[in-house]
Amino acid sequence: MHTPPPVQAPLGQDVSYPSSYDAGLLFPIDRAANRQSLDIPGPWFGADIWNAYEVSWLNRKGKPTVALARFIVPHDSPMLIESKSFKLYLNSFNEERFDNAQAVGEIMERDLSQAAGAPVRIELNEFSPADRLSCQALDGVNIDGADIEITAYEPSPGLLRCMPSGEIVSETLVSELLKSNCPVTGQPDWGSVQVRYTGPRIDREALLAYIVSLRRHTEFHEHCVEKMYCDIWHACKPQSLLVYARYTRRGGLDINPWRSSVATDVSVDRGLRQ
């Protein structure tokens, strides 16, 4: 069972958009409360990758600058950052004047690291009409074509199983059918998910049914990925495991959490649905 978010969070409430820079708009949420319900299998690695498409400020002459930003919050930060507060914080830069993008980035890095309780890495790029962003689907074998009957729409880790042969494989499986719901507003969160593992061969139809079983689940993006990681680990007992989700954007932000049993790299390309 997920832990209800604090009632003071701005998500799901009517708020006024800021007219001036305000670091106090950031609303951290303790990760530990949700993790108490998870049986986390030993050390793990990961990050929450946020892409922001609505970033702007004024130069010293008052001319607007627009930019794209990426924020990488380490998985072991004690706090995650609530999404609406993040959006409000970014919008607080809109009417402020700064010398350059470096100055803006330094302020954001300081504020977000303080809110998360750990160093947050930032990539801030001023937008140019000549820029071209590539969209890449997640690497792996797409399992969505399986002709299966679905009956579970609440998290059902009992669906997960390995093939009876016991064959050890290394493979990457992908589904575009991930959906969960915001625990505050009830709005749907749509996503793509990648499962990369080495271990007994996972039954692909069972994995797909499990992914779909989160369809009515209410939990933050980061928590859903951690739940999937723990459920797959305990049910299938892989030697190594990565679970990486790319969620479609909302309010100019998309969130892309990943958790892995080993230190690794993930693709940060924008997904086809983002």
C-alpha cells in the first residue's frame, strides 16, 4: 500500500503562479515512507531523470530566453521533488533577469540539491531554431503483441513467473502499456518501461500481464518503478536487473526513473511519446 502524499503539497490544489523567483516553492517528499513497504533486495543504483521543456528567464536587457533542461536526481537522495512544485519553481524564473544560462543553472543546481538532500546534476541548454531533438524508442524486444487475456488491474506480483526450462538468459524487454495514476489528482500517468536482466528466462506474457496490472494503481512515478523492480526481483530472482520507465510529459515535465542492481548507464534520448 502506498503512503499518502502530504496534504500540504501543491499538487491537486489551486495555486497562483509565481511572479518572481522563489526557491521556497519546491516541495520535497520523504522517500523513506514509501520504501518501508518494499523489500529492497540489497544495494541498488539509479536516478530520476526529469526533462523540462518550459524553461525561460530574462536577460539583463529584459529579453526572454528559452531553454531545455535535464535534471538528474540520485535515487539515494532522501527526498524526491513533488512535480507541481517543480513546475511552479521553474516558472518562478520567467520574469527574473540573469546574466546568462550558467548563472541560472547554478541557482537551480543549488536549490534542487538542497531540496533533494543530495547533489542534483543539471544540463541547461538554450534553445535554437536550428536544434533538432531525436526521439528514440527504448531498446529491447517489445512484448505488447502477446494475445493474452487481462483480468487484473491492481498490482499483482503473483502473475510474474519464469519459464519452466530454467534457462539463464540476458535480454531486454519493453512495453508501451504502462499506466498508473497520480495519487493526488487521480490523473493517468502514461509510460513506457524497459526491463533488462540476466537470469532465468522470464515468461513474457506473465510480465506483460503484471505491467498492465498497475493500470489502476495510484503512486508517484518513482515509487511505481521501485515497486516493479522489487516485485520482479523477488518473483524471478535474476542475477542482475534494470527497470527503467519513461513517462509522458505533463505540465512541461517528463519523469524517467530507473533502478538497477548494478551501476550502469541508460539512454537519455526523448521517447517517441514524450
